Amino acid sequence: MAKLQSLNGTTGKETIYVDVDDEITAIIDKVQAAKGKVIALVLPKRAPVLQSIVNMKLLKRTAENADKNLVLVTSEAGLMPLAGAVGLHVASTPTSRPSVPSAPMVPGDETEDVDEPIKIVDGNTAEADDFNRDAVAHKSIGELATSGAVGNTTEDDIDESIDMSEDTDDAVPNAAAPVPKPAKNKKLKVPNFDSFRKKVALGILGLAILVVAWIYAFIVMPKATVTVHTDTSTIATNLSLTLDTTAKSLDSTNSIVPASAQSQQKTATQQVPATGQQNNGAKATGTITVVNCGPSDETISAGTTFSAASHTFVNTDSTVHVPSSNFAFGGKCKNDGKATINVTALKGGADYNLAAQSYSISGGSSYLTASGSQMSGGTDNITKIVTQSDIDGATSKITSSDNDSVKAQLVSSVQSKGLLPVPTTFQAGTPQVTTSAKAGDAADNVTVTAVTTYTMFAVQKSDLQQLVDASVNSQLDKGKQVILDDGIANAEFTEANPPGDTGAVVSVSTKSVAGPHIDTTSLKKQLVGKKSGDVKSFIKQTPGVTSVDVKFSPLWVGSIPKNASKTTVTIVKAGK
């Protein structure tokens, strides 16, 4: 056998650790599943599974069939002879050089020959080879004794009381006659225990395969499918409900259902560019002359504004007194009642540098007229500013966004609490808006953040179920039908009026299914062991069952399996 190269120097080496509880089949599976060419099998101390020469040979054969070199990593002295007997390499550590231990001395398979001549030396002769049987064959016993041919004897060695009464022919056979060879006893043949162990192992393996195959064929594989066709009907229900958060219990008479308001907040942001402009340049200044053609004096207070061509100027002086004018014949004003006022443009900008022209006076008397000199000194320095319309536009985009996702989240949250949501009562509260800049602030954009609280009413499923069941039961044929599906899961709500803070009035419609009541879990247990005909007869005793189909698999199965989980019962409603 070629020597196995060192584990450290082998490419494709894989180390497998064996647990003390692993069976030989588990170890074989690990060896077969290994990817390496050289497999280092690290054994635990006192591994009982490899104390058998049969297991050692199975392990050796598995490695050879998988074209892999197997090394047992162990220092157990008791395993060395077994490994040597089957030719497995052993290393004391994963890094030491492997070798095949010496095989134990075992008896050969050859039978012993019991007819081999046995050389007897009785000690009466000086040397056994000095006695020639052929030469003294004609002599009598007495002559042999006196001649000393059978050894050097003394007088003490001769028994003088020899009984000579027996026939000499019987006592002394002819020495020259051939001695017959006894027949061989076949019972003394040494059996081949290695072959015996192989046969026993193969027998046990075959029995195990038969047992596993029987279990798989008659316990694991058998299945049954029972399809029950029933006569069912659909009953529609429409109810008007009053949802009330202050109600403590269900009022079946007035259909008042206790409700709870479920809420969820959503924070949304929207950024829009600033569209306003502000001219931060110097403000134009000038003077305005006010003429009073009234019958009495007028007063121009500080802060009074004068406007011309959409440009506004402000009185920067203190209160100015304008006297009345004199009148010519016919009541014509002489325009001699006048006053000059210093004004400054309301905003900065070069466009306020106006030529001399007339101005209107805010809040002034109809007798007053104003004319200004040329306005000058205004310069341009334009910056972006946030306008209120920018803020309002961003807020509008947030409130008009799709709320379906929020509604779905709120429905899911309500269901997780074991409540039944009423989606038609979903509503959004007034957003709480905050902005990154106020109207009139200099900024390139503005971010609007709106926090909106969404609410939805929810009820206990049992309360609604009680109202629906009462309505459906009044329409059932109670001798044959029970409610199979109350339809609450697919109930449709419509809003009768907008929800308030403490409740709402809604309409609910359901489609309930009525038919024979069949407990599939209990039925599976009752059908165990029954044949097809018995199954059909048993189920058809239930009112409302129209027909029953039974199928078995595989082909050799003829009754319902003893394991109820292997049976599938399907209830088919009418019209499906």
C-alpha cells in the first residue's frame, strides 16, 4: 500500500470532528459529504462506534468508494489493532505523520491436520534417534528388555509382577503391521469469523432496510383526500350602526356600538423656492407741496403717505399745518394756502427716482392737492424673499398628498390590537404648520413642515358579530343550516354622516354563508381506518351534505391513514 502523505502537506485536506454520540451511519455521511481528497477524522476519547471491526471496515469501504484517503486522528490504544486489521491510516494529532498500525495476530483459515505424526520421547532411552524400530521388529519384549534396546534400564525399572495370563497376541501387536490413519473430524475445523461477521452485518442491514421501507410505504406515504360538497346559501345583511366612544356596552336594540378613536400622526415636509423680491437699495427722497383749497386749515400728520404711479412716499416730517387759501370772485381758489413736506420712498430702488408730478394723499381731505418735486437718491439692491403665497403653496401640496398609505397603516395598527377598523371614518386633522422662514424673510427657499393627526374609529369584532348573527339566524333553516362564515372579515362600511369627535353613524353590509356545520379536525379523527364506502356513508349522515369524494394515495392504500394529519378534508360550498 502506498504511503499516505503528511496531512500538513496535502492540498484538499478536510478535517471532520466526530461526536461521541455519532452513529456509524452519521460518520459515513460526513465522509461522503466531505469535499477534500484527504479526510482527517478526529475521534473523541472512548469512541464506542469504532470499537467494532465491522464499523471499521464499513468506514474503510466508504472512503475507498468515494476515492478519498482517510486518516483516523486518535491516540486510543484500543483502536490501533482494529485500524491495522483493516488497513486504515492513523495519526496521533492532526499535524503528525499518519501510518498504518500493526495488525493483530489472528489464526489462519486453514484447518489443523490432527493426523500429523507425533514424536514421543519418554526419557527411557539415552537418545530417541538411537532406537531403530525396523532392526528390532523380530525380537520379543523380553529380548528387547534384556538387550537394553529400549533404553538403559535398571532392575528397579523392571516390573516383576507382570500378569502373563492374557493372550500375548492381544497384548503385543505386530510391530511391522501398518497403523491405520484415523479419519479427519470436520467439526474441529476453525470457522472464518470475519466472513461470519460480514454475513451478520449484511443481514442486519437488509432487515433494517426492509423495516424502513415498510414504515415509509405504510406509514409515511399513505394519504387521503376527502372532498365534501355541501348545500350552502349566502345571506346578505345591511345594518345601520351608531358608533359611540362614550358607550360602555353594546345596545342591540338601538344598534349602538361602543367605539374607540384610533389615531396616528404623520409628519410631512415640502420645500419650495422663494418667489418674492425685495429691493434693499437706498430710498429716494424729495419734497411734496400740499395746497389747501378748503374753507379751513388742514393738518398733515407724520407718516401720511403720498402715491403716484404705484410708488408710495412717506411724510418724514412731524405734523405739518396747511392754511386755507383765499378765493377770487366766483369762488375760484387762489392756491395760496400751501405747505411743503419732506418725503421718503416707502421702499428702496432706483425706480422711485420719479420726475415732478402730482400725488394723491392717503386719508386727506378732498380740498387738498399735492405735487412733488423730482425724487432722487434711490438705488437698486435686489434680494429674494419668502412670500406668504410661497408658504401657502407648500402647505397645500402637503395636505393634498395621497393619504392612502397612512390609512392602510392605521388599519393595520387597529387590527394588530384585535379591533375591527371602520375605514369610512378615516379623517385628517388640521395640519400644524411650521416654516423655516417667515413671509418677508430673505431666503432662496422655504421649507414647510406639517404635522397631521389622522383618526379612525374601531369597534370590537364580537359586538358587530353579535348584531350580524342575530340578523342572519332569523333567516336560517335551523334544522339544516348554521352560519359557516359571518362575513365580518369582508364587511363593507359606508358613511351615513361625517364623523364627529365622539362617534359616527355608518352603514355596514355583510354576506354571510350558511350551511352544514362540519368540524374538519374532529372529522379527521372519526374517519381513521375507514374505507371509502364507509367514509361516504358516515359523512352523508350530516344534513346539508350533497356528495362526498374520497381519494387515497399511493395505489396500495385502501383506508384512511391512522395519522389524522395525513388526511385532508375540503368543504366545497354550493356553486363552487
